[in-house]
Amino acid sequence: MATENSLQGYELMLIFTPVLSEEDYKNAQKKYSDFIKDNGGQIVHQDAWGLRSLAYPIQKKTTGMYYVLEFQAPSELNAKLEIQMNRDETIIRHMVTRLDKYAVAYNLRKRSKNLSTENAS
Amino acid sequence: MAKQNEIKFLTTQRIEKRPKKFCRFKKMGIRYIDYKDAEFLKRFLNEQGKMLPRRISGNSLKYQRKVSQAIKKARQMAILPYVTDLLK
């Protein structure tokens, strides 16, 4: 393996319980982004969707606070991340997906499109 | 009783040729299907929220698999329902 193991592109999506207050939601986001940073990953982009209604009730709740985090990390970080998320009971559902190069290009293009529309409007 | 081939119609019977189906991903060069984009994925679901088969959606095999993977991820993250009525 290369000395500095190759960084893989990942995308983490979390759904928090809707009962969370605003600043709990904020520092929960910070907790996970810091966790990734000090385990040798870099945050590419984070995006908080906030309160959204779920398509079906999870744990008797019909709404959830969504949070999407795109990051680069060595491959063994996910196992640690998984333990953290399972232990944290404010998270009702989580998913980590691997991004191939087309996905990374897609996200980049989407962000640049948003930026251009923002400063255009 | 007039035999089948003796029946003459006034106007010639024209079976309209339906347009050739194409894979929208190949044509538009889309390489990645985002599971977070519910509006786009809904085009591949019927009213009950079930996935459309390839013969109806017209996708090529490679992209039909990517679409089904994306839909399953979206369902897992409660962006799309597993089953519903009047999805549209």
C-alpha cells in the first residue's frame, strides 16, 4: 500500500431525531466533522438540510433533521465512524456511500451551479 | 361470410410506429445518479412507488442497475417511500 494510504471519497448522510434543538443539531454536526478530521480525513463539503418530513415514519417519528457530509478519508475510518453512530442515540438512521470519480465530479458541478445561481440571483 | 383477406377497408389500416426508445443516460451523458435527488428518481417509479421495468423506462442495463441502486438508497434514507398510493 502507498505510504500515505490513498484517500477515498465518501458521503455520509445522517438523520437526527426532530426533537433536537438548533444548537444540539449544530454541535452534533461539528462532532462528526471533527471526528473525521482528527482521524485523518478531510471534509470536502457539508450540507445541512434541516427539518424535513420523512417518506415513512422511522421510530414513530415522521420528520427528521437531515445532514449530508462529503469527505475524503482512509478506508479504515468508516468502521470507527460506524461505532460512533450506532452509539449515538440522537441519530435514527445513517448511511455512508462511497463516491466514484463520476460522483465526485457530479457533486462538484452541482455545487458550482448552486454558487453561480446564488451570486447570480 | 367474407374471408379475411377479402375484407377491404376504406382507409388503409396504419399501425402507428411508436418512436424508438433510447437510454436517456447514454444520450445525455449522465454518469452518476444521485440518490438524494428525489424528483429525478420519481420518474422511474410508478404510482405505488414501485420501480419501472427496463422495457418501460427504456434504460440500458448498466444504468437501470444504477437507478435501482439509487432508488434503494433513497428508500433506505426515507427520501422515497417503499410503498404508497398516488405518489405523483
